[in-house]
Amino acid sequence: MNLKTTKAIYWTGAVLTSLWFGASGFFELTKNPIVWDITVQLGYPPHFIYILGIAKLSGIIVLLTPDRFLRLKEWVFAGIFFDITFAFLSKLSVLEPSSAVDAVVAFVMVTVTYIMFRKLYPATYSRVTN
């Protein structure tokens, strides 16, 4: 896969992820029933929902900043994966299995985006010596 294709897939995924999690974060902060009621039904307390909304909106700012904050982007991807995992498992535990389909779709989308991120910005690890 060439660099242009990799960038196109990454940025498409980053924008779609940002739209998805940005809308979710905004809905959490504004107590929109589309997200708020389901999250409360899953057993999460209101203060956690607000914190999650702030984290999502902060994360998409980092995710959409080109060629910067690469280590922080790793944390954003980790946070998104945790969010998707908790949403999936919570929905399976409390609601019917069909309610967790959105989490599976999000997981696939974010996984592809993360793989493209790693292709664009390979992790370089160096040993720190004294």
C-alpha cells in the first residue's frame, strides 16, 4: 500500500472516529437523551458521563491535529479502545446483544485507523541509558 492510500485511509478513519466520538461527547455534556439515557441505563453515574464527554472532545482535538502529539494520540487511541470495550461489555450485560453492534463497528473502524496511524508513524523505541 502506498503512502497516499495509507494517509487517505488514516484521515478518513480519523475524521469518522472524531465525528462519532465528538457527537457522543457533545451529547454526554448536553444530557442528550440519545446517549445520556442509555449510559445511565447501563449503570454509569452522571459525573462519569460528564468526564467521559470532556475526555472524548479533548481526544478528538488531539486526533485531528496533523503530525503532532503522536505520543498523546497513542493515549487517545487507547482511551477510545477502552470506551468501545466498556460500551460493548456493558451493553451485552444490561441490554440485548443486538444493542452492541455499534461497538463492534466502532472497534473495526478505529482498529483500521490505528493500523494506518502506525504505518504513517512507526513506533520507535530507544533505550535510555544513564
